[in-house]
Amino acid sequence: MAQLSLLRLHEVIARTGLSRSTIYATPDFPKPVPLTRR
């Protein structure tokens, strides 16, 4: 059932267009913080 939930979440994100926001919000992805801290 976890896969179904993920699929639904993906669909919702794609529909809202916040896929990038969610991807950047995840701690797994490297945040562009050090770049702006220069």
C-alpha cells in the first residue's frame, strides 16, 4: 500500500507543480545553502 500512497503523492505534486519544492525540501537532496552563503 506504500507504493500506492507514493504514486498518489507524486500525482498530487505533479498537479500542484510543487515537485521541485518538495525535492528541495527533502533532506536527502543537497540544499543550495552553501552557494548563497558565499
